[in-house]
Amino acid sequence: MSNDIEHLLSIMQKLRDPQTGCPWDLQQDFSTIAPYTIEEAYEVADAIQRGSLVDLKDELGDLLLQVVFHAQMAQEQQAFDFNDVVQAICDKMTRRHPHVFGPASVSNADTESVRQSWEHIKEAERGGQGDLGVLDGVPRGMAELQRALKLQKRAASVGFDWSTAKQVMQKLHEETAELEQAIQSQQQEHMQEELGDVMFTLVNVARKLRIDPAQALRAANAKFESRFRGVEQIAGGKSKMRAMDIDAMEQIWQRVKNAEKRPENMTETASNE
């Protein structure tokens, strides 16, 4: 294993060699590589969503390369190297799992108590960095859906939170009504603000229901994609769809939805078109 890691590190060192390295790799810095790092993380999530372990292996390798790339650039600046990255995460995981590596017994720790312990340890770590606010340290580079969830969890950690999902749903109804009023005004900034409030509240609903909002949206995207492809297939392709009105496409959409409950009928439906 160590030889494999050393090989990967040596590959990156050669790619970044000022004399013989790759021109593209040499032009990169932390900011230009960051988007690729985020993209690779999404591709890992996509492989997991599709249930493809073969693709997951490849995507995890691509994500590991991103870590190595950042570590190499940091080493060139004499800030830290790959070994420092590994040591830091080892220390953090050991510190944040006292029920495994400390005196506490695993058998005495349930999921909720482990989560609370994790948050308390993280809070203590942030406290050691100076006088930080509750929301300090939430990365601005996160996907906004996940950042909203993170902000809400931080606020909830000091009691700034709704008690029940029902209360959040009532707030959602209020925000939806305000969005409807904004739409009537036709003021773009006002509509954007109110739509943002609705989306933020929806994340709060998901949090109260213990649902990952990104995962829920990912599933909804996959469902829409599957159904739309079914509509496109039955309609005979995008060129024929362009000649159809929305009512005709809606009828096919409903047939596709109904066929999801009877998958064997899809082939028959398509062949009869």
C-alpha cells in the first residue's frame, strides 16, 4: 500500500517538475484546481447513486489525485506535504472518536450520543481558534443546499430552532404566500429574495424530517430524468416532441408514470406508438 502511495506522489512530483513537468499541471494553483476537486466529489456521489462499484473505484482514485495535487502544491510552498495531511486526519479521527480510541466503550455509545459528542468536540476545537461565532467556519465554497443545512444545524446547536417539523411547515406556507405576492409584483430582486426564503425553509423541513435535502433532490432529478426519457422515447424523439403541444406531452408523461407501477407495460406501450 505504501509503495502505491509513494508511486502516486512521485507521479505528481514529476507532473509539477519545473523543468520536465506537464505545462498544464505547472500552470495550476489551489484556486484553479478547486473546481476539479468539487467535480470529482460529485462524480464519486454519482457512482454511489448508480450503485456502480467499478466506477466508484475509479472516481475515488480521481478524488485521491486531487488531494495529492493540493498537497504537492503546498509542499512546493513549504507549507505542508501529503504526510502532514494524513497525520492531521489521523489525529482528528482519533480525537473525535473517544468512544473507540478513548476510555469510553463502544457498547455504551449509541448513534445520537456519538453525534453529540462529535459536535461538542468540534465546538471545543473551534473554541481553541479564538473567539469564533456560532456560524464561523461554515465554508462559503460548499454547495448552497448543503451550506444552508450546515448553517441551520449550527444555529440549532445553541437552541435557535423550531421544535417540530409542523412548525417549519407552517413557516413554509408563510414563505410560499410571500413568494406568490412577490411574483405578482414582478420585481426580480423581490422574487429572488422570497424564492431563496422558500428554498431555505425547505432545507429546514428536510432537516427536521432527518432527510438529506441534497439526496432528496438527487432522487427527484433521477426520477424526472427517467420519466422524461420515457416521454421522449414514446413521442419518437426530440424533433417530434417539438411539434407536440404541452397537453399531448402531459398525457404521455402520465402514461410513463402509470407504467412505473407496471414496468412490463412500457415496452408494449412504446411498440404501439
